[in-house]
Amino acid sequence: MDARIQALHARLQAIVGSEQIFTGNETDRWAKDWTGQFEGRPFAVVRPGTCEEVAAVLRLANQYRIPVVPIAGNTGLNGGAYGPGSILVSVERMNRIREIRRDARVAVVEAGVIVAALDAAVEQDGLTFPLAFGAAGSAMMGGVLSTNAGGSNVLRYGNVRDLCLGLEVVLPDGRILDLMTALKKDNSGFDLRDLIIGAEGQLGIITAAIMKLHPRPAYHATALVALEDLRVAPALLNAFQDASGNAVTAYEFMSRNYVAGYEKLMPTARRFFDTAYPAVLLVELATVRNEALEELLETVLADALERGILADAVIAQSDMQRQEMWALREAAAELAFHRHPVIDTDIAVPLERIAEYMDRIPEIMRAIDPGFSDIAVAHFGDGNIHYTVWPSKNDPIVEAALRAAIDALAVDMGGTFSAEHGIGLCKLPSMARHKNVSALDMMLAIKTAFDPKGILNPGKTLPGRS
Amino acid sequence: MDARIQALHARLQAIVGSEQIFTGNETDRWAKDWTGQFEGRPFAVVRPGTCEEVAAVLRLANQYRIPVVPIAGNTGLNGGAYGPGSILVSVERMNRIREIRRDARVAVVEAGVIVAALDAAVEQDGLTFPLAFGAAGSAMMGGVLSTNAGGSNVLRYGNVRDLCLGLEVVLPDGRILDLMTALKKDNSGFDLRDLIIGAEGQLGIITAAIMKLHPRPAYHATALVALEDLRVAPALLNAFQDASGNAVTAYEFMSRNYVAGYEKLMPTARRFFDTAYPAVLLVELATVRNEALEELLETVLADALERGILADAVIAQSDMQRQEMWALREAAAELAFHRHPVIDTDIAVPLERIAEYMDRIPEIMRAIDPGFSDIAVAHFGDGNIHYTVWPSKNDPIVEAALRAAIDALAVDMGGTFSAEHGIGLCKLPSMARHKNVSALDMMLAIKTAFDPKGILNPGKTLPGRS
């Protein structure tokens, strides 16, 4: 260690305390992501306990011109928290739920609060924090805000941007941006809040937030629906929404290969259908008032069955069965990353074109890599498809071509190459290829305005920067 | 006219055509706002017919370094479209509804489309564009997007930001920013859309947008509710929401002075109560499904009456009566601006503190100007109060002091000085006084990044710029 590095280390230690700085092997926990795609030793991991400590770390980093990478639950899929040689600022110690305002239905949380922990904390008040995805048990507020995370309940409650009212942010130069209001309406100048949400730590480090809560549904009805043809799924969704007064909380698609893959990976898991249907949907209705949801579900399903729209359907008869259905859907990330190399995507298309996308994409894959295999799940109601491809061999060129083709078809169909996971490192080529050039220019201009020295999370999100 | 000005005029004419450029007296229509607060002769008004023409005008303005002020329906209240000596770019000719996608529930509209016209155009498809406020019959998309307009239905449908999926924007230097996607999820980089919505024409001129539509409620129930004490209003709102499964579309407060002022201004209008109560609420429930809403309304009101929460209530017995109730509420702007000088505000506080605000503010006003008079209406469910004060005399210092005190109390109570009308010129002092300094700095940095020559709508929105 040269003197400059020693001095930096000592000053970091002075900010966070000697217990809260980690180097060398001590950084293992943070040095790689669980997907196995990114591994690299940071200069140090620090765990500040307050917003002011985060600010001091950033001021120091600016002085030393050393990159800083914020890290929360480390559950991202695109390498957003990868920081070899950087100071990794972990927000995990800032994990207090500062306040729950039951009547106003808001919670004031720090960036290290785990998503599922907030939901659990408000349950007793009859409220829910409805963000729902596989990693909700370890993902933290700072991360889900920085990626504008989505998941299975977006159809009903929106994504994280829709669930956030206020933010506390440390700017790249260490200034603190206080946007901690709990107002539903606030037109006092540019919308910095929504700019920083989803900015993947490029514009500042989120240290706290005011999140919206919703009345906790007391009644659920859940079903798995088998389809011969995915083309009927949009109309079926409308039927559920119209019959229930928009009570659909989840409408999740799983491909034939997905269900087969799950059954192979989890041989003891319950099988809901004897036949391997082309498409299975998980439908869930939920309400605060008692609305006889199961009957409602049955009526819509019986009608659809009669009209030949459905192949089969199973309604969960118990909470246990409901959980088994969700286990099937929530195995997606585990299933995707149990084999390597893997291409995991989160494209979106207009929802009426999902069936067309699913029809066309395998041929395109086959043309590039005849031995490919795939699975697909989708947050159908949002048009958001997680199409996962395993190339037949470890060839970076083939892999890049497959990835590019998946994204290009989505964009061609009026969609996007990144619906909810963000850009990170994985999506930079598609960002460069498909994003409107003026939009990229303005994003770079904003980045430069916020972070002229390029300290925060460099080399990610925006192509064309070092 | 000197040669440079003649040349600029000729070049503008070459872009938009000689029929679409107006100078001198021809600009009267645009040279003042209807509130009577702002009047000033522009250099010229041009009415481009396309996004490309807007781009050419902006390129030219950059070359000549002449300010450009976008103008749509000219219904703003804070002087955002005031542009003496500027090129006023009116978007009114760009008034095509390009496409209505019924199944996807989106409309592709140009910036000159009138709010109410879009709603009328989608009615036959069983859909609604639910933005509702007094000026909806003349306000245009470009304006409501640039101010992130709100209104009476925000409680149910959100503000304009929540109703917009995609944007087409001409940047200050004439480049075109194409963000015209109709996706519910798109995490491809920074959220430029939400940054430009509500930016009051500082960052670009919006030329087209993709707007969300909602199923048109077929069933309504509307009531006026009289209260002796506004403190009960939050609990009453929750009672309506819980009983109806969140079917409340409007929950509007009117003060005693407001109702009295309306009755004086409109002597032939129907009077709903014999007594002048401290607070009157307009409550409206609306659903797509038939839910016996009137009964539901009656049940909640009867229960509240029994518990002594209400003083009186009237349920609309016909569409005519419903319209009479709405006429009372929607006279707010007319009522406010029929006397001058007037201070019109759009503060917000957490909704559980509205009653406290309304209790405290008159005393503060009285201390500054004992002869003041006031009215108040509020989008109660959003915490958004339009508190209007008429000072007893025409004294700019007293007027500024009153305005400052109204805003300061809102901010003190965890609120904002601008909930939905934006900053424009009127709110610059409060913006300078109350907005977080780092937030102002970053807004200025963004403005400079987008518009380095300061061509677009200069001197507004952001304090501290010339």
C-alpha cells in the first residue's frame, strides 16, 4: 500500500469507525453477486451509519478521485453494484424504519431496510408495502429505489417510483438533497425525485425515503390457468378486471419450458396439470372488502372454459396451495441462474403483442444458436417478459448476438430492452444501440452536471463514458 | 425594425408560413393572460404545424439568442406563458389526436389537443381521460404536461404525470427527443419523461404525448356534505373509501366564505343549504360496475349524521343536480379572479393537517392586513388547498407579505408552496426562500445542461437566473 492509499484508508476509517471498514478477504460477501456474473475485489467496503457519514465518504472520494459504488441488498441482476477497486458504500446498517404514519399511509425508511421487513412491520396496522418479487427478503430500499424495481404487483400498485413520495439523497460531491416530503402533489420545480429513482446510483446515494403504504387486502383468490394459445390472455385479463372492479393483483405468465424446468429442478414440488400446456398463467385477485373472490374467479374461469378459451384451471383451495402456486412463479431467478452461461432479460412489449413476441423469438434464437434452450416468465399485465436463454456453449460472441436479438425484437415491436432490471453493465450495448441519441446525450449531460468528476458508479448505465 | 429583426422575422415566416406568424396588435389574444396579471407584447407569435417546425424555430432562436416561450391553452395562473419581447410558440395548430388504441387504453395526442376534447373523443369507446379542472375546456396537452396539472380527480387517477406514458419533445437547441413509448415499465436510463413533465417549458417544448385512458365510470353518486368542524373530514374520506372499495373520485372542500362568495356572484344558482356552514364537501363516487353507489353514499352519510359528524348532506337526485354541485366547485378560478388585487395560491399540507391550516391562516393574514378577505377550496384528498386572499388595498408590499405568509405556513406544516400550478413568475420568491438549496442548485445545473444559452422561458421557474 502506498502512502496515498494508506491515508485514504485511514480517513475512511475515521469517518465510519474501524469496525465498519472491510478490505481484502473481508469483502468476500460483497465482492461478487449471487448470479455469479460479476466478481471483483473492491478497494474497501464501508458501512456508514448515517447520511452524514455517506456524505463524508463522498467528499473524500471526490478529493481522491476514487470511484464509489453504492450497494444495498446486492440482489441486482445487471452488475449495478459491481465495483472492483472502488469504495463500496453499503447502506445495510442504515436499516431503521424511522416512522410509520398509519393514517397517512406512509413509512419513513432508511436505505438499508429490507423490502419484506417493511411489509411485515405494517401488517399489524392493516397495511401493506406491496412490492413483490423473488428477492424481496433480501433486497433493500436503496437498491429497489435506485433500480425502480417492479415485480408481480405492478399491475395493481405500480413500480417503486409509484410507491415513493420523498427521498433523502447524498449528491456525488457530498451535499445532501432533502426531498423528504410526504405530499401527493408537489410541483415546486423539476422532478428531481423521479430523476434519482432508477438512476442506478449515478446521480447520488439514496439514504432514506418516504414510501407509500396501501390497505392490506384481507381476501385473496389465486388460480393457475392453462392456455393452448397465449393470444387469449389479454382478453382474459380484461374479463378478470371487469368482473372484479380491477382487483387483479397479479397476472403472471409462465412458458411450457419454464414449468418443465421448475418440475425438473424441484422434483417433489406439486404438479398442477397433467399436461404440459404452452402457457400457464398465475392469476390473483385481492381486496380489502369481502367480495366472494373465489366465486368470481370461478365464474370468469367457467365462462372462459365454456367458450373454449382455457385448456384447464386450478383454484387454490388453501393458503398452502396458494403458496405452492407462488413458489412455482418465484423460482424464476433461481431457475435462470442455475445454469451458465445464461442470458437473463427483462424486455417489455405492448401487452397485446406478448404472444407474438413469444412466437417469433425462438426462431431468431435458433438461427443464431441451434442448440439454445429457453424459459420465459412474464408480468403479463405490464407487458414485461423475462426471457431467459441458455446458449449451447460458452461463446461470448454467440451470447452477445443472442442478447442483442432478444432486445432488438422487443424494440422493433414498440418495446424496451429494459423494463425493470435497469442497465447496469449487461445492457450497455443495447442502450447504445437502441436508445434515442438525444435522450442519451441529455442523460450524459445530467450525469456531468451532478457528478462532474465521474465518481459515482462509473462505467455503468450510460454508454460512451469511461 | 432594424435589419437583424427583419431578417429574424423573415426566417420565422419561412419556417411556419406567412399565415402563421403574428406581430403587433395581431398578438393580442396571446399577449395577456385571462387572470389579468400578465400583459406584454411578444416579439412575435408563431404557430408551427409540426414538431420539425418547432425544432427549426428553436434552432433559429438559439442563433439569434432570442427567448422562446411556449404557449398552449394560456390557462395557467402563475405567468408561465408570459413572454414580452419573446417568440411565443403556440402549439394550438398541432391539435390532432393521432391515434386511440382502445384495447391498450392509450391515446397518442399532439400538444394542442384540448383536455376536454380528448375525453370526448374516447367516450364512445367506454373510456375517459380523467383530468378534471375548471379550464379543461380550453387547456391543452402541452400546457397540462408542462405544469403537471392536477385538479379534482387526482385522488383517483393521479396528476398528469401519472397519466402520461410517452413524450415527444423539442430540446432547446432544436434536437428532437423521442420518448414516445406506451410502456408501463421502462427502465432504460434516467427518467427524462418525468423530468420534462412539470418543467414549465424550461427544458424543451413538448409537441406530442402518449396519454393513459381509463375505463369510463358508468355509475356516479354525488353529494354535498356540510360540516361544523373540518377536523372530521379525513375520517369521513376513509369511511367513503372503505365502504366503496376506493371508488371516491372527488372529495372537494369549500369554505364558508367560498360558498357565500359563489352565491353572491351567481345569485340565481341553486342553494343547497339554508345555513352557512363552516365547511362544505363535494363527494363523488364513480364505478364502472353497477354498485348501488347512491345507497352506499346514503349509508355512510346516515351513519355519520347519527354519530354527529355531519351537520347536513344533500345527495344529487339527477344529472342536473350533479352539474349544479360541480358548478359550485368549478367557479373557483372565476370567483378568485373577479376581484383585484388577488393572491391565488395552491399550497399543500399533509391532509390530516388541512383543518389546522384553515384554522391558523386567517389570524396570520389579519396581522398583516386587517381588512383582508378570503375564500378557500381544496382538493382535500390530496392535501391541496387553493387559498385565495384579496388584500384590502393595492399595496405590493402587503401583497408580497401575505403571499409569503401563506406559503411559509404550508412549508412549516410539512407542505409545499406549489402543489399543482407550478412556479412560473408568481412563486419565484417562495421557491428561493423555501426550496432545499441543493435541489435548486441541481435544477439550475440541469437547466444549464439542457439550455446553455438560456433561450427557453427565461426568468421563470428557477430563481437566481436572469
